Amino acid sequence: MTEIQRKRECLQKLLVQQVCFKNLVKRNKDREIQRHRDHSQGTAVDHRMTDQEKIPLPFIVVNTSSQAVVQCNMGPDRSDVLFTFSEPFEINDDIEILERMSLNKITAQELRSVCPPDIYDYCCEQNLLGDLLVDDPMASNAATS
């Protein structure tokens, strides 16, 4: 693999990460707005997200069979953790999980607003945005009106 190809792949991964984080922030704000609406309509719900509802970044998710025996040993300062699994397991990082939540999609207009113009143009020229971009529903509505 050439150095240029490796850097293109790295740029593409960084774009996916940026889009996922942007969409996660938007999703959280939308949820807070909805909670605030529910609260203002008389529903007895606190409109602020609790710390338990927030997921700190970065994170990993470890999956294994429900029949597996998992042993966890933690160092005294909780900075070192050792897991032992009796069956195979899978580790997914935060970006993989956010992608599974479909937070890795963005419209071209939104991407232009968060991406420097030169980077955006380069990514378009190199076809690095294919998996990220979705049609803008507002643009298609305006075109049909």
C-alpha cells in the first residue's frame, strides 16, 4: 500500500469519526429539546439528560456469548483491567457502535459546514465521501415544490 493511499484511508476514517461525533451531539440536543417539550406540556419528566443517559467518549463495547464466563480483574487505581473469557469475544470501539446507530451519514451541505473547503473538494475528487453522504430531504422537498 502506498503512503498516499494510507493517508487517504486515514482521512476517510477521520471524516467518518467527525460525522459520527457531530451527529451524536445533534442527536443528544434533539433528545434534550424533546424532553423539554414533554416537560413543558405537563409531563412530569426532567428535561435535562442525567449523567446515566450520557455516554462518555471514547468507549468500547465487549460482546460474548451469554453462556460465557467472564472474569474481570481491576488494578487498585482502576486504570488497568484484565478480562478473561471462556468463549470467543468481540471488541467494538465507539465509532463502530455509532456507525451501527446510523450516525455516520450526513448531507453534502452539512459536511461543507464542518469541513474545510480544500479538504471537502479533495475528498470529492478522490471519491472518499460515497459512504458518508445522503440526500438532503429539504433540498428534494424544495425541488418538488
